[in-house]
Amino acid sequence: MKLDEIDLGTLDLWDGPIDQRNEAFARLREERPIAFFEEPEPESDLVVRGPGFWSLTRHRDVVEASRHADLFCSGQGTSILDMPPFLSEFLGSMINMDDPRHARLRRIVSKAFTPRTLAGLSGDVEAQAAEIVDAVAAQGECDFVTEVAALLPLRVIVDLMGIPRSQEREIFDCTNRLLGFLDPEYVPEQTAEAVLVAIMQAAQDLASIVTELAGHRSQNPANDLITVLLNAEVDDDKLTHEELASFFILLVVAGNETTRNAIAHGLDAFTQHPDQLARWQADFEGLAPTAVEEIVRWSSPVQHFRRTVTRDGVRLGDHEFNEGDKVVLWYGSANRDAAVFDDPDGFDIGRTPNDHVGFGGPGPHFCLGAHLARREITVVYRELFRRLPDIHAVGPPDRLRSNFINGIKHLPVAFTPTA
């Protein structure tokens, strides 16, 4: 692919083979690491076509911009296209906020996300993983995404929040529509109006679930995350029910979709690299920490977030930005930067060091649930290797149509059936 043929402003690159995408980002890192692209013409009156955006494809630039949230802010939106502020904040919660509002909200919710607090809640990740594997073990085959990878992080969140399992499927469908709105499988009618309706309805359905339960928990506390969040406070400051609903949308979308895709990409990678599978199975506990980090680097579940430059004269290397410039941080590209990673396109579960940005770059927006995601990935592979050691993909992954989430919708797998 010629350099001038690369266009990150459309979905063309994501509709093609993944090798072509990786090649395009490699060209950009090498020849045009800070590149400008036009924005596509929006199909909805709610979205105004912006002036275009600068793309950061090198690891060092992504890290540097992440460190300086005062210069590269999130409060003007983190998607490439500008959404109305009310919609951006409702769907993104604190991801789409700057300090001091971001710091306030993060301080409050962090009270509920310490390892000690999570360990004391009713969710039992090990038991949930065993239950999920139990359901497929005798079949000898399954859709790994819908029957395994997607279920564990979703079930962990549902159980932690104290939401009835009967609503699990509804939440699963809502998250698919929120992040897969450009994919006809999740929103069949790909008109601007239909897509907008699907997004708003999914968000409202999720908000209603948690708002109703929060009202009940206010009078009837329980051993769940909703109760903890309702009572978490910093300097007498608590979450409102509206803030809780918005944070829940972020939690089920970010905490569910990203981890499920890391798990799915991991199995696809092990099928392609059976030597790495054998290596981990031979020393699971010893290699688990580095294996999980490599799965996250390799998969880069979130491909990008956008920032906005806050003043004239901000520099990255030789490039000078102006106030209001949109800057997109391409995490998937940064995670394959040969300046940082030896054999960046190789899959090495013992990779050390592994300074990936799969959980975001350093700074105030680093993923709040990173430790929970690491635990879930570790637990599900421990259970899979114990119960279904020969599990492998028997077909190519069915990829999500998106330049934001590096998603796998379906992955057919086979294994020796067990009781």
C-alpha cells in the first residue's frame, strides 16, 4: 500500500485484511508518524464535520500525549467525530472529562475498585469461569466469543453489580449495539437515523437497569458494587444516580467488550502460534503475568482515543500543534512499534519488558479496571487449559466492523469433549 493511499478517516482500512492494516500503520510510523487526515462527511445532523485530525502512530508520541492531559484534553470528546456534549458525556462518563471533574469522579469510583474491595464482593471469577466452561465442555465445539469470551467479563460485572442474571442477555445485546453500531449484524439498517436510534435506545436501556436497581439499593443495601458505589464518598461527595448510570454504561462497555476481545484474540493467537500455547501450558503460573500482557498488547482491544490540543504551540518532536487540533492516539499501532518492541509482529508470551499501551497510556485516563481485566484473562485461560487443553480455532475470526474496537464477533473452536 502506497503512503498516500492510506486514509484513517474512513473504514476502508478496517474492511480489508488485518495484515494490510498492520502494514499501513508500519508505513505511517516509519514515514509519516504524525499525519493529517480529513474527517468523513457525517450522515447525521447531530454530528458536524470537523476540520480533520492528526494521527499519532508511534509509541513515544502516544505515551507523551497521554502523560500531558493538560495539553491533550479529553473533555471535548474522545471519538474522532464530534458528538453533542450531552451524548458524549452520557456514553463516555469520566473518559470524556477533564480535571477537576474527571479527578472528582475517579476518586469516588476508585473507592469501589481497589483489589481489596473487589475481593470482598460476591463475584467469584474462578467459579464463574468454571460454570462457563462447564456449559460447553461436552459439546466438542462452540462459538468461543458468544459462549465463553464474552460471558466471563459480562457475568463478572453483572454479578458484582448485583444485577439479576435474567438481564445478562439484554446487557450483552445493548453493549453490542453501542460499540458495534457500524456493523450490520448489530444494527441491520445502516442509515444515520437508525444508527442513532440504536445507540440511544441501548444507552437508555442500560441506564434504566442500573437506575432502577440503585433506587432499590438505596433502601436495601447489599453486598454488591452498586451499594458500594452509592455509598462511596470523598469529602462528603457522592455519585448522583445519573452519574452512576453513566458510569455503569462505561463499565459494561469498557469492562466487558475490551476484555472479551482480548480473550478471543488470545485464542486466535494461540491457534496461530501453537509453540506459545505449549509453552504456557507447561508453566502456566510462571508465565501467566507476561502472557496476559502479551495478549493485551497483541490484541489492543481499543484501537484509538482522540484528544484535543488546549493551546497554541504544543509540540511533539518537530511537530507544532494549534489550539483545537484533534489528535488521535492509535494504541494498536503504538503496540507494534519496532522502536520499542523486538519482533513487534511476533507473539511472545514471555516478552519482557512489555511497555504496551493496551490499557491506555500513562496519565489520568489509564484504565481503572486493568487489574480486574488481567485477573479475568488469567482465570479463563487457567480453566480452559485445565479442562479443554486442546481447544483451538477451526476458522478465521469474524471481525467487528469498527476502527475503534478491535473486536471479534465470532470464533469457531473445537476441542475434545469432556464431562
